[in-house]
Amino acid sequence: MMGTHPHFGPEEFAARLGRLKARLAEKGVAVALFDEVEAMTWISGYGNSENRWRCVGIPLEGEPFFLIRALDATPCRDRSWISDIPTFRDWEDPMPVLAEALAKRGLDSATIGLDFGSYCMPLARFEALKAALPRARFVDLGPVVWELRLIKSEAEVALLRQASAIADEALARAARACVPGASQRDAARIASSCYIEMGGDPSHVGPITAGKGWDFLHGHLTGTPLAQGDVVHIELTPRVAGYSARVMRCVSVGPVPEALAKACATLADLQDRQIAALRPGAVARDVDAILRDGVLEAGLRPGFDNITGYTLGLYAQMGPRTSDFTRIFHPRAEWVIEPGMVFHMYVSAAGASLSETVLVTENGPERLTHTPRRILVGGA
């Protein structure tokens, strides 16, 4: 029996499978195995942790299967459209079960596609896979699913819109908590509660820290009481069904320092121009240069060593990647902007920080986050 996904219908998964099989045919493989949780979830509707290895098998011809530990088989059946779910007990080796599933399909000596860069396929596991399938030939598919996920469907965009609305509201509530005597942990607690209240996933809140310059964004959350004159950096990353929007602002505890307000206004103007350039056909390096060159020319940073934006979409709660760098904005980025892409565009300099979730449409960019583009004042 096939499961029912709460957000995506059968036609959504059929479209994904069709696009994927077209790529597999180009690669000349008879079957592909996907074990990264983001790939499994996008293909099948279900993904889980790697406490025990698991994978989705997609033959070019015939029915897919989902190899999984027996403990997780029922949740998989509830959520996934894939009905063939071979299982193994926690103390068993999954590789013989995989070999049997492939042999049933006549694929145990086939050309098998893998993502050789998968974080779930270390050398020891790859050797075990080859030992279990000695007649098979393995070829590298590369990050094929990550590439296919770049263009979002209407259903995916709807989830990102919901996550963006949560990001805006959670940021407003967290900013109001940034008052003398409170702490960064108070802001995190309030933001996390807002995620759940508004229908988001239980997940990491996002970086909340304090600092100066530009390289403080991923600092540590502390319980130190805030004092007048402090500036709190808040970057929120709420998810809905795994789809994450992101927004970033600074919050001043007390009146906003004039120099900080001026720096933020300059950054906002430069980023507004950069976002306006996110149009189909634009080259990423040119979009990047608008912000990068502008910040350096304004003297807000002595150098610019980080990217200015990256892909947004489905994130696994238990995956090792907190950001999707399938497409990133930097001076050597030759890739082209396409409709349906969604990005987190961000900038930090002179103690100020700003970011937005931006959808690229056929007609140009659409900001999905709508928090005022200025330094926020704690308690206001």
C-alpha cells in the first residue's frame, strides 16, 4: 500500500521521477541508489537518519524500492509512494538485503549509479557495497538530485512562502525580547516556540549571536544578560515539511548607533540592487558583483571572502549540511539564474547584517520575507 504525503500529491512525485529517470538514462545506468536523506525525501516523500544505512533504489525500468531498517518501515509506508520496502533487523547487514532486491529485478550485475560525493557513502561502505555486488559496475552520477531540486514546483514554493511568513513573525517576536537583562537564549526560545505555533517543524532556530565587523554570523548562543548598547545578530531558519526560509537582521538593545544605522542603510541599498538583478538569464557572478564590489567600494569591509547567496529548499533535519551550496554567488560563478530557483541572499559588514529569502519568477525576483530592511530595536 502506498502512503499519502501531506503536501505533495502523486503527480508531484511522478514529475520528479520522470525528470530523474531522464537524467539516469543520459548517464547510462540501469539502476541508481540514493542514500542522502535530502535525495531520498525528494524522490520518495520520506527520509530518515543514518543510524542504520538505507537507500532508495530507482531502476530505469521496473518498480523502485526503499531499503530500510524494520523499525522505520511503517513510517516509510505511511509517507512514501514507494510500496516495495525490503527491510532488515538492526543487527543485520543491509548489503545482502540490497543485493537480493537487485537480484529480484535482474540488476545485481548491472551498471549502478551512485553519488560518489554522498555523505552516506564512506570508503568502508563502498567497499562493502562492491563486495555484496561483485558483478556490478558502479558509476558516479554526481549530485544529480541536488541539481534537479534547484527548480521548485508550485507546491514547494507554497511551503517556502509559509516558512518565510514564520521567519518574519519569529524575528519580530525575538527582536522584542532583546532588552536589557534578557539574553540571546531568550530570543532563541521565543523564536523556536513561534516556529511550532505557526506550523513549522521542530528544528534548529538559527544563529543568534553578537559581534562586530563581518565574520561573526555563526558565533555562539550565550546566556549572558544583554545590556544597553549591545547589538544582537539574529538569523532565523524555520522549516515547514523540511523546506527552509531564512531571514537575518541586527537588533539594537537601546537606541541604534548612527554609524550602524548608516552602514545598514548602505547595505540595504546595495542588496536591493543585487536582488533586483535576480532575473532569468542573469549570470551569477554579475549578480554577486553588485553587492561585493559595492561593499568594498563603500569601505565597509577590507576584503570579501564569503559568498553573497546560496540555494534554499529542502533541508534534512538530521543531515550534516546546514546550507545548500549547489548554487552559490561568488566572483567565478558562471551559472545562469532560472525561474523557480530560490535563494538566501545575505550580507554583513561594519557590524550590520541583512538577508532575505528570494524566489526567481519568470518576471524577476520576488522577496518572500518582508521584515523591514533596517536595524531593529529591541523591545519595540
